[in-house]
Amino acid sequence: AAAPELTARPDQFVFVESVENRLILRADDRGSGAKRRVIAELTGRIRLQRWLSADGTRDGLVRGDPTLPGRRDRSFPEPGCRDGRQALGPDAPGESVACTPQPAYRSDLPTTTEGMRRYLYRPIGETPSMTGPMPEFAADVPADLRAMVRVAEVVRAAPLSPAVQAAAFRVAATIPGVTVVRRATDATGRTGIAVRLAWADSRTDLIFDAETYAYLGTNSVLTTDLNGLKGIETRGLAAGRPSLEEAVLRAAVVDRPGQLP
């Protein structure tokens, strides 16, 4: 909470550098019979640099190393949302979809504990999801789990605001079922202290520096073997398999895509 607050003008960009490893699902055409066959694969740890439009209307940039899945180029544009339309990118020239701007700089998030508690526990659909037009949660997801997932969303949405992050972390400490893990390791190998919430078939750790409590990243791990789901032949969903590893290295405000702080 004592760290300096950063601000961004609407025409600037929020630069975020991270290391990510995600579990992705792909169809396997070699499956036989009526059952679909799905293979779960990890992308491998990828260092990402993102230049995201502060107000969500300008074209940003994403750069990955070594490559992003399905992309031969190491960088690609992140089209902004202007006049309610967003370009699909170089793979579909001239085509666009309806959109709502997703600002990378959020000045509207609560900074008080009670305000953040109301925000994290808000009903499904009460406010637009930070992840865009896709549904936030299934109706049967418990409120406490929704709140914990939203803590991680808030951290991603407000990397420049220690006051917002501190409010989210104070609420996280009160979520029923949250436990403390005294030693946790993020996707880059940094060790810290974590808070953990387990639910259904997985557990999620939010990892912090053990001295300063600065946010380091998020790890999610499967706790149940999900291979052999009904109607689907699956491979790669064994217990202990990471579903997400995300470590934040730095965040800053810059004037243009591609500019380093």
C-alpha cells in the first residue's frame, strides 16, 4: 500500500512484462468412434511483453518469446476498440467485431476494503466482466470462489495501483477457506508466501514477496484426475498438472507500443 501510484493518460499505454504457462485443449483428429478426443497441453513458459491501450481504444502490441501457440511471428497487434468495432487483426484484414473498450488503466476500482469486498462479491452479470463479453462464471460457482478469482483479475487490471491491489488483498485474507502457504514458487522460480483457495478439482495460489508482500504471480493446479470425462477422451489432465502459471515481472506507463520503460 505504500508503493507509489502511477497514472496514465488516455493516449498512453500500460506496459506489462510477464512469464506465463497455460494449459490449452486441442482436438485430436485421430480419435475414433462417437467420442471426441481432447489433449491438454501446456504452452511452456513464455515471456510476454504487452503494450495495452490505457483507454482501450488504441492499437496495442503483444510480443512473445519464444512464440505464442499457433503464431509463427513473435509479435502481433492488439487492436483497440473504436466506435464500437474492433479489428480482427492481420489474419482477417478488413474484418471487425462489435466491442466494448477494455481500458488497461483502471481508475474506477475501489481502494477501500469494504468497497472492494462489495466489488469482489458482486452478483454475476452486475457489471461487465474484465475479460470481455464472455460469461464470468457458471451459475453454480460459489461466491467465495468467484471473489478469489476476481482478486487475480483485479491485480491484472490494476498493475499500476498499489492502493487497489492492497484493498483486494485485505479482502482475500478474509475469504472463507483461504489458507497460507509459507513457501511457494512462481513461474520464474522466485519464492514467496502465498494464499491458497482450493475448490472442486483445482487450487489457486496468489504468491507474494515474503518481505515486501508485492504481488509476484498466480499458480493454479489440478487436484483431481480429469482424464476420461464423460463423452470425451482426454489426455494430460492428471492431478498435479498446472493449469496456469503467471508471474508478473514489471509494469509501467509508456507513450507508444514497443517502447520499453
